[in-house]
Amino acid sequence: MRNPLQEQLLKAGLVNKAKVNQVAREQSKQRQGKAPAAPTAEQVEAQRLQAERAERDRALAAERNAQSRAAEQKAQARQMIDTHKVERGGDITYRFTDGDHIASVLVDQRLRAQLASGALVIVRYGEGYELVPRAAADRIRDRDPQLIALDHGRAEPAAPAGEDDAYYQQFPVPDDLIW
């Protein structure tokens, strides 16, 4: 298919038939083999901004997911404490250290013996403390280890021995001491 201008030039004798065919082939090649144009600086910048935005969105989504998983773990731990807490009462004050301060709970002789043997564990619950069995405490520890206040059944990491420790070794503490 030739255009009307090519036909007129051919009829006037200004070009020959081979030249018209060659030009037609070149135009056809240009149309078919047209490579995509190189992206402009604005397009490159827009793609870069879009990639940055997508990466930031992924990071924020991952952070939100981690926070929601942590909140879910804490809620499960609180629910376990509600479900497995041991009814306590009594007239013996059981004192223990919780971080930097000394806390106490009222227990009877049976509960005191279970606490000392490690069968019961003291956990933080709201503003106070509750007693839970060892099996429940292990599951609570898996979900939120910060809730465990005292666990005699689990070895605590020993504090580094200082020179004061050597001095106080000469003063043994009686086994039946209740403080």
C-alpha cells in the first residue's frame, strides 16, 4: 500500500518503482521494530518514590503485625492466669523480691510448702500477684516471661560473686528462717 504522494511522484517519473518499495520497507520496519522509549527523569523519580513508599508500607505493616502478635500473647497469658490461678488465703505472709522491691502474699502452710518446692509459681497480675501451678506458669513464660515474679523450680542465673559474698559466707543463715 502506497500513499497518494508516492503514486504521484511515481507517475511524474521523479522516482522509480524500486526506490518507492525500499522506502515503504523502511517505514514498515520502523513501525514494527519500534523500541520503547527510554524513561524520562520524571518517570524514574516517580518509580523510585513508589518503590520507597511500598517498602515503607511493608515495614509499617510488619511492625503493626509484630505489635498485634505481642498484644495477643499478653492477652493469652492474662487469660491463663485468670483460668489457672490458685485460691489463696491464710495468715502466713510469704515475702519475695520482685525486681528492686520486696513484695508479699498471704498463704497458708500448704501453699507455702508448694511455693518452696516449686510446684506453684508467683506471677504478676495487674497491680498484685497470683499463684499458678507450674504447668500453667511454663505456658505463661512462653507467652510473656515478664509476668513471672518468683519461680523456685527454675534456676535463676547466679549473681557475680563479689568480695562481700566471701565475707558473708562465714555467717550461715538458718534453714527455718521466715522473714
